[in-house]
Amino acid sequence: MSVRRRLFQYRRIFLLLAVVSSVYMYLEYKRNVGNSEEFTWLTRRKPNINESVVNGVKNSLALQLADEVRILCWVMTNPANHKTKAMDVLRTWGTRCNRLIFVTSEDTAELGETFVLQNFTDTHDVLWVKTRRAFKHVYEKYANELDWFLKADDDTYVLVENLRYLLYAYSPDMPIYFGHDFKYAYQVKNHYMSGGAGYVLSREALHRFVNAAMQNSDLCPPEDKLIAEDWAIGMCLRSVGVLPGDSRDAHNELRFLPLEPHTLLIGKYFDDAFWYFSYGIYHPRVCQNCLSKHAISFHYMTKEGMYLTDFFLYQFKLYEPEEEKEVLPKKLRLDEVKIPTPFNAWDITVN
């Protein structure tokens, strides 16, 4: 073979190898970029409300409701609780909301999204101010994005999936709100919802609160009035025609609870004079078999209670768990919403 012909052959082999190497390098580059983007997404993403696993079982109904019943949760906290109670909420139930906001008087990056009240002395006496401003803030920023607006304390534990299940039957355009029903100064006809157990406003209820009630001090206590925030918002919502919805389950058990689970299950230090019994709109009970199987919230939760509850609900796996048929409730029209007659066996007051 001549030298010229041999050089031509080598050139062809070199070009072929160059093409193969280029293709290989390009494919390797694409694979590495894809892996890098996936790794970045995995490490930066927030906990996903659609990854709902209860007792080790994937909950398809919870996945569906997370998209259909969009809830903003705002949590009342203060700087002293940022690294304790507020962080406990963030690490447990809080990220199962569609959006989570902490309302406080000092900014902190650790908690994520916060609404900070500037030049504000954060004490128990100003909870009504915080409540008014927080609801106004979420209305102005998120009323067009979300359906329901939950207020909770930083020692409240909320089972967000059960809350969505309750709210599914109701349109967010109804003037309605839900929580644990108490009565004003023994006036059974006038409801208000316990602040500690948490209460949730529909989009329409929030609209009426911000644009009607808050604008008229004859309808709604002004900021400078020293008053309990749950009393005050109950007055405001009632004045603009917002209905106090019945949040009890199919067995008439209460789902928003103003006390922690073990107190309600054992109740060893309760007697008839305990405030919980006399303020309830509906018959409040403490016993092993009277807690709702679809409870929504508990108040006065300790750090230990928060993490134990979260572990047994979302990480613990019971072998061969009993499966419950997933059935959504009927969607209701406003004229189908019923406010049942109050009943409390301990009630010694008159209407």
C-alpha cells in the first residue's frame, strides 16, 4: 500500500473516532447536567404537600384534596418562640398547608415566609391587633390564589388532610367559617370560635371581614380595643353575616379541640365547674371513646406532643392497616348548610 493511500486510511479512522468521541462527550454532558439539575431540585425543594403518607400508606384522597381545597395557614408567634414552638410547627404539620406564613414582630430567615409587624411590642394584649393585620395582609396578597384561610397558634397541631376533607363540601364563596364553637358570655345564639383550637375562614368570609367589618368600628372592635382576638373576630364575622359552620363529624364528635389529646382522653382533673364544659355550644366530653376519629386540631401541644403525633401519623407503619373506603362528601349549596341547634348537657344558662 502506498504512503499516500495509508495516510488517507488513517485520516478516515481519525475522523470516525473524533465523531464518536464528540457524540459520547455530548451525551455524557447532557446526562451530567440532567443529574445536576435533578440534584439541585431535590436539595432545594420544600416538603411537598402531595407526598401524603399516613401510617405508611399513600393517601390518594389527600393528594386530590391538596389541589382542590387550597389552604393558607398563618401561625401566630413571637420572637421568643421562633426557635422552639414556631420551628416545631414548621417541622411538622405546617408544610402540609398550601402556604404557610408566620406572623411575628421580628424577621427571621429560619421560618421561611413571615409577616413582620414593624415597631411593635409583642405581648398577649396585642393579639387582636396582630389578627386584624395578619388577615388583612393575607387577603391583599393571596385572596385570589387560595380558598381558605386558617389562623392557628404556635402550640396548635393541625391535621391538614382532615381539615381539607371537612371543607371540601363547602364552597369558598360561601360566607362561613369553622372552628371550636364557644358562646359569648353564656349567650348560646352568639357563637365564636376558639382561637387556640384554630379557626378557618372561607374566601368570602375573609372578604367580608376585611372590606366590611374592619372598616366599621360599630361592627368590629378597632385595633386599640383591649379584647380577646377570638371573641373579637367572632363579633366581626357575625356582624357581616358570616355563618358559624358546624365542624362536628358524622357522630357529632368535635373535630377542632381546644385542649391536647391526652387531657381529653383521660380528663382526670376535670369537674363540672371546668370552663371547657360551660362555654361549649355543643356537648363537650372527655373520655376514651369520644374523640373524633377525624379530628382536625389540638391546642396546648407540647414539643413532645407535636413530634410524637407527627411520627405516629406520618412515619409509623401499622402492619396490615385497616383500609377505609375513600368517599368524598356531597358538595353543598348555601341553602343546604345547616347550623344545628346547640346542645350542651352542662349548660345551665338560657338563650
